Amino acid sequence: MDRAFFSAALHPLIRYGAAALICLCAGAASAETFVVGPKAPALTLGEALAKAKDGDTIAVMEGEYDGQVGVVTQNKLTIQGVGKRPVLRAGGKHAEGKAILVVRGGEVLVDNIEFRGARVPDGNGAGIRFESGKLTVRSCAFHDNEKGLLTGNDAGSELTVVDSQFGSAPQSRGLLPHLLYVGRIAKLSLTGSRFHEGYEGHLVKSRAKESNIAYNMILDGPGGEASYEIDLPNGGLARIVGNVVGQSAGTQNRVLIAYGAEGNAWPESSLVVAHNTLLNAGVVPGWFVRVWDDRLPKEAQVQVLNNVGAGLGIYSLGDAAVFEGNGRTLGRWLRGPSVLDFALPADSRLKGTAVDPRKAGGQDLSPTAEFASPIGVRALQPPVRWSPGAFQ
């Protein structure tokens, strides 16, 4: 790359902050940074992916990019948006008929990138299609995609999603545009993220062997028409802690959290639903949590502990479930629903009524953080007396 242009391209890095510059340039002796810019003579995303080797970084400068798609096959790679989050618009293009970005590598980090408008012939166009390896998605956004982020079924793969946003599902009937759809991989970890404005599909669907869903706002919102908010159709080891999970009045299905609807697929299955705030905005009762225990192994354990059910709803858990410390209220009796503040007010009758989550069935189910609007988490110090719900 031309030296003068490279210097000019790095100028926004300097504006973004010295920390970003140091981070991207560290280890320059053994790894390279390839700069992608919205205008020539900068590299395109495809060109940068073709040049990058294991351990390199692709720095995507702020701007909007139409039709730039690609495939990651490196064993280790970072794709880093610099400055204001760059937007990758599909613009009718796709990689391998699958996605804006296909990840089929080793350890891959995608940070501070927006993926928008993915469409493919089979209707499963994703912002990211993750097929194998270990992928971390941090501070990213997925809007108006047939599938926001879609994985394959590689049994050894692991997906971590942190501080990211998923929304604006395309309103095409029969498409089932799940915002996050995780196949039969080893592990999903989802924290600090926001889901909203689904349509017919689910907000979060995971078939993973292990699903850890903690401290997110999975709230369809007034304009949403999603089905399930969280769907775990094949059981597995699932831990749902400290989330706001909310269904809109226009939902396509009355279940907020579904577990085991399509039958067991793993040697072990257990479900923990603890310290969540569960909201039904409709006038028709829904299921806050529904477990298809007849489709799961007899030894599958279900614990539903210290949740707040706001609005009309029931729990369908099976005979062997542990159910304690849960409270009920109305959405309007939370502190500030109109500004996405779903904490209990100080004078709520539910304050201090939870059971101690540190001594629940021989394990510690206490939350260690809370969702911090608009995106992210904040650390939580254990209170003197625990309250049900996602906020202390």
C-alpha cells in the first residue's frame, strides 16, 4: 500500500483515540493491519480478507459500504471497525449465497461493525454466517437481515456475543427472520445485548449444547411482532439469568421462553431461569416460561427462581420443576417502562422478597451484573436482601 495513503488512512485512528491506534498496531513485527476504506485506493473488504494471514487485523474505517462481502478462513483474525461504527450494506450482494460475512476459521473477533440488508435466494441471508471455529462478536449491530446472525451445526464451535444490537426484522410473511439463530454448536454466550422489533421469527433461538444468556434486554417493543423471545427447542444446558424478556401485544406466539419444544438433542438437559424480568404487553395471557417436559429426558432439571412476571401470564414447567421466590406485578408498576427502566420502584411490595440465590439447590444462581441501557452491563454488588427480577 502507498505509504502516503496509509498515513492518511490511519488519521481517523488517531482521532478515534491513542488506545485504538496502539491496539491495532501492537505486534506489528509479527502481524499486519490492512485498512479498508469507503473510497479507492483503499482496500475493499474482500481484498483485505484475501491478503490477511493468521493473526492479522483488518481495520474498517468509518463510513457506509455497499455490496462489500467476504469469507473468513484464517485461523486467527480481527475485523475491527474504527471510529463511528462502519455499516456494511449487502446491496444485493452476498458471499457464497449465505451472508455479508461468512466466518469459517479459527479464533475470529468482529468488533464495532454494523451488518444491514442481507438477502439471499434461499431466504436465510445473514449479517454473519458462522460455520466453524470460535467467533466473538462485540459491539456490533444487525438490522434488516433475513437472519441477523446464523450459525451452522458444527459440534465444536463456540459463539460469544457481547454488547451488540439486533433488530428491524424484514416484514416478509413466511420468512421467519430470527434475529439470532444458533444451531447445534458447543456453546453460546450472550451478554449485554439488545433485541427488538422482530417479525414472525424468534428474537433468540439456540440449539446449542450449552446456552448462557445473561444480562440482556430481549424486548420486542411496541412495533415488534416476534414469536418466542427465547427459544431453546432442543433442550441442552441452559442458563438464563438477569435478563429483561418482553413480548409485544402483536406477538405471533404467546410464549416468552420456550424449552424443549422440538425434543431433546443432547446427553444432558437442564434449565435455569433466575432473576429475570418477564413482560407481557398484551391483554391475552401468555406463558412466561413453557417447558415441554414430555419431550425431554426424565432427569432434566428445571429451576425457575426469583423472576418478576409483569402482565398477564402463567408458567408451564412440569411436575419436577423447582419454582420459588418469583413475584408478579403489572408493567405499569415498574419504575419507568416508557424509558426502558424495568426495575422495581423503591416502594414495591416485591422488594426484598426473593429467596437467597446463592443457596439454590446446592448451586449459586445469583446475578453478578445487570443490563445497562442502552447496551452493555454494569457490575452488581450483592444486596443485603435480594429482590426478584433483573435489577436490584
